[in-house]
Amino acid sequence: MTTLQMLYLGLVFVAVAAGVLGVGMVIGRDAEVRERLRGIGAGPGTVLDQPPEAGAWQEKVLKVAKPVAKLATPTDEEDVSRLRARFLHAGIRQPSAPVLFYAAKALLALGLPMLFIFFTRAANLTLDTPKTVAMLLLLAAIGYYLPSAVLAWLTRRRQRELFEAFPDALDLMIVCVEAGLGLDMAINKTAEEMKIRSPELAEELELMALELRVGSSRERALRNLAARTGLDEVSTFATMLIQADRFGTSPAESLRVHADMLRTRRQLRAEEAAAKIPLKLLFPLIFFIFPSLLLVLLGPAMIQIYRILLPTMSGGG
């Protein structure tokens, strides 16, 4: 093995190790928080009394990722703030998420072209210079925009889950308000009951209830809820409750009207998705199913034409 191949293998190892550690940090963060919270009621000598050794490797990963992240980090603070809002919409609240995000963009933009060069050298493939340059640029672009595509997919999936579960949460909130509970207690009770239906929405409502408990105003808590979800429906819900609280109107009636509107909108979205199914099936039908049908239906006839008709015509000519 040559020195160049060993260098490529070392770079691939560093890129894969950094990616695995980053994913492990994002996934294991919640488990660490639960473990530390579980030790609150266990008395002395629990996890809280011990130094957080589990987070030491995460700090080391961040130290390594920060110089790499500077290669892709924008200089405009507005872009960084917009990215943090996108992470909130996707349900990622770790402070280290932007650093790992930009580090992943830089590593993938550099690592995929290096992998391509390594495999072409290992397989002894010879490509033209324009093709090689085009492939390297394509792989660099894919690696740079792949984290953004994954983040956008996570955001869409979470917002769809929140949108589909929000009318049910409003119905529970209406029942609680009409039963005599205050709006704050109704939000807290709804968060408890929505854990089975939608853990994401239950988590957002729990955060809102915690903000209200620590003394934050209802208006600020509602606006923070709308900012964390990024949904127009939640923003309308927050504005409606703020206006109902400001003008002294009944929140139950306002919630009922808003819940009816959201159910209608959810039904319209379902009908729109159902109407798009024939168009989405058009291309698979044309490129995959129709050729198979034509082969099965016309194949025997074409074989008979080839065996009988063509020799007859050629003999007659």
C-alpha cells in the first residue's frame, strides 16, 4: 500500500469517526439528561453528585469539530440565527448542534471527493480530466448540501406531526377549559394527555407550561411556542389566545372555532394529497409497469412475426 493510499484511509477514518461521534452525541444527549434527572430523588451518592464524565468525550468532539466547522460557518450572524431557528423547528435544542452541522458540511464536502479519488486509485480506473473534475465538484456539492437536506426533511416531518396532532390537542384543551380549569392548567393537562398521541406536541406544550410556572407571561410563552414550532397554525393559535386574554373574551369559544378551522384544513390537506396520487403514479407506470405489460402482451406476437412473417416477406422479395 502506497503512502497516498494510507493518507486517504486516514482521512476516511477521521471523517467516519467524527460523524459517528456527532450522531452519538445528538442521540445520547436525551438519555444523559434523563439519567441525571432520575438521580434527583435518589438521595446523596447519585449521578448528580458525580462529575459528568460522560460529557467529557462530547467536549473533546466539539473541540475537534470547531476548527473544521469554521470552514463552512457563515460570517453573517443573521444566517446563524436562522439556522438555530431551523434546529428548533426540527426539535434539536442542543447548543452544539450548529457546530456539528457546519463540521459535517465541511467534512462531507471534503471527504466524498477524497473517497472518490481513493476508490478510483484502488480500482485502477482511468477517467478523463473533465469527467474527474465534474465528478469531484458534484460530490463536493452533494456533501455540502446533504446536511441541509436532512435538516429540512426532519423539519418537515416534525411540523407535519405537530400539524396533524394540534386539532386533537385543542379539543382536549376545550374540554379542560369548559370543565372549569384555568388556561394554564388546561395546557398542562393537555400536555400530559397528548404524550401517547404526539410526543413532539406534548413536549412543546410541556415547555410552554414550564415557562408559565417560572413566571413568564402568557403572551411571551405563546410566542415562544409559535417560534419553536414554526407553524402558521400555532402562530394563529398564539395570536388568538393573546387577543382573547387582552380583550376578555371566552377562550373556550375561540379555541372551538380555531379547532374547527384546523380540522377543516387538515381534511383539505388530506384531499390534496389524495388528488396528487394519480400524478405521482404516472411516472412509475410509464417507466416500470407499462414496459412490462407491453413485453408480456406483445412479446409472443413479435416472436411470431420474427419467425414467420419476416422470412416469408424476405423469401417473396
